[in-house]
Amino acid sequence: MSDRLYKLLDGTEVQRDWYSSFLLYCYDFRTEDIDKDKCNAEFERCYSKEKGLITWIKTNKIKILNSGIKIA
């Protein structure tokens, strides 16, 4: 497995940098912790957008260095 990917507990593989930014998106500055309810509520929507973007990048053969996205 590429070091650019991170495997979640359920086996889902996500880009490491995307996952870090997603966790920051779910950060609650009031409690100074990750809002797990927000993560659970928003994950599918955000992950779907990320998968769509990766598909678009591959379809259009756009090379993004150090992204871990492999194009043919």
C-alpha cells in the first residue's frame, strides 16, 4: 500500500492528506477536539466528492505529483 494512502478501520482507503484535511474540517475549536458526530455525518458526502475528483483527474489524465493518484 502506498504511503500516500491511509486505511480506515472499516477498510476504506483514503488519501492521507485528504483525511488530515477532513479531520481539520471536523475540528471543534470550542472543545479543542475532533467532533466525531460531524465526522460521521459528513464523511460520506466529503468522501464522495473526493472520489469524484480523483475519477475526474484520472479521466482527464492530469498528473499531480506526490498525490498517490496513478494515471494510465
